[in-house]
Amino acid sequence: MKRTLGYLRPGRLLATSKAFSSTIPESVIVPKPEIPEIMKLPTEKKLNCMNVIQRENIHRADHDGRASLFIRRASPKDKMMPGDIVMVEIRNNLTNPDFTSKFLGICIGIFRKGIDTSFILRNVVLKSGVEMRFKAFSPLVKKVEILRKSSKIRRAKLYYLRDRQGSAVQSKHEEEIANFDNDSGKKPESASSKPRKSRR
């Protein structure tokens, strides 16, 4: 038993693996690593395996640079924030990548969880609120584009928009969305401009 345990030491295994690696014939094509260097931050004292795997997955999914929109400590001009008007293009069928659909809305919440980062968009369609939650690094999400940045927003979650029913939501953001949807460029009439019926 002592001899077998001595043979299974890590040093012995490394020596045998080097010997086997040197005997690979030239006809065999050895694939190159997708990420050659370990993605470790300079501020990290110890290497955390799970953090490295998470960074590698984000690096693979970030094919159009969308990861820069969800950096927590980036400047407000460069990242997505609640109140921004965002347009998302979605692939409806993976077999046919040209078959896509678009959704436009106000970002009412962002959940930064690494590779599971998601955000919620809200829009008013036919006087009823519609919300959709998208995974930022999902292969079904083809494109994420910020059409207009928010102004004077101090909340991280804009859930108060849910309490305003249908066309009664008279915020600057929804007027901007209506302007984007309207090809003629005319602003829609607000509820305040319409004549009110007298209650008797």
C-alpha cells in the first residue's frame, strides 16, 4: 500500500502527464483555449474559481459589447439606468435568425447578477400596461439599444408607474415613447388637454 500511495503523489502525476504530452504526434490538431489567460482582477488576493467562471461566461456572451451597459460603477452616461427608453430586438426562432421582433419601453428596474443580469421594460399598449423581463446575456436577445437617457430620476425601481392605469399615466417618458412610435411626429393628446366631463 505504501508503494501505491507513493506512486500516486501529485509530483509523479505531473511528471507522467508531461511525458505523455511530449509524445503527441504532429498530425493531431490540439485546439487552442478560448480564453488563454485566467480572468482575475488585480485587486483579488485569492483566486475564486466561481468568479472566474462567471467572467468567462460573460466574455463569451458579450458579442456586441452589451456588458458595458450593466457595469455597476460606470458613469451614468455609459450604462443603462432606470427611466431610460430602451429598445430590445428578440429572436423568435433560433433556426431562422432573421425572424425577430422588437419591444420598446421604459426601463423600470435592473437586476445585476452577473451572467443572470436582467431588466424590466414597461410600455402602454391599447391603454393597458405591458411589462417584459429580458435576460441581458440570453442568446435570444439580439440587440439592446438605448434610445434616450433618463433625466432627473433618483429611484432604482420605478414601480410607481404600475399604479397609474392606462392612459392616465402622464409622465414625460411615456410621451417620449409615443413620439418614437408615431411616424408622423405629432405628439399624442394627453388626458389633461381633453375636455373633462362635468359630474352631476
